[in-house]
Amino acid sequence: MLACEVSEEYVGRLRSALDAAMYYREVDVDGLAARINVDRSTIHRWLRGDSVMSAAHAAAIATALDAPSDLFLRPPASRGEALAMMGAYDEARGRPTS
């Protein structure tokens, strides 16, 4: 596997997007870890920015949280924008939003 350089800005955006999606779907670390078959410490490392999820994990998380994959592949600049993306995604799919 090839390693690549990831900017601090991207890591921050990714952390924020993951946190926002988990909050929006009311899924905690243990719940997400079980859904995507990883150890909870892996989720914590992503949330702290200690490591960056792979594209395969991003796709699994998007599926597990019923979120747009773009949320994790091209994360928005803020948590508010991430929450807005989740709401727009639900609205476009005819899912009730709160």
C-alpha cells in the first residue's frame, strides 16, 4: 500500500465530517465500529486525527451512516456544512428531516 501526504486541513475536515455524521445519525463510536467491523480504537484515532481512514473505510462509513460518500471523500469546511449535507441528502431521498 502506498502512503501519501495528507494536509492538516483535510484531516480536520474529515474529523469534523465524521463527528457530524455520527451526531446526525445518533450513532456512537461503539455502534459505528460494530457496523463497519473495526475496533473502536480505530474510530477514536480517526476522530482525534491520529490516522486517516482509507477510501474503503470512507465508503463503509457512508453506507453504515446512510450518508453521502462525498462527505468523507471531499469533506466540507465546517461541521455545520457537514450537517447541512446530511440534511440535504435526506431531503433529496425523501427521508424526513428534523
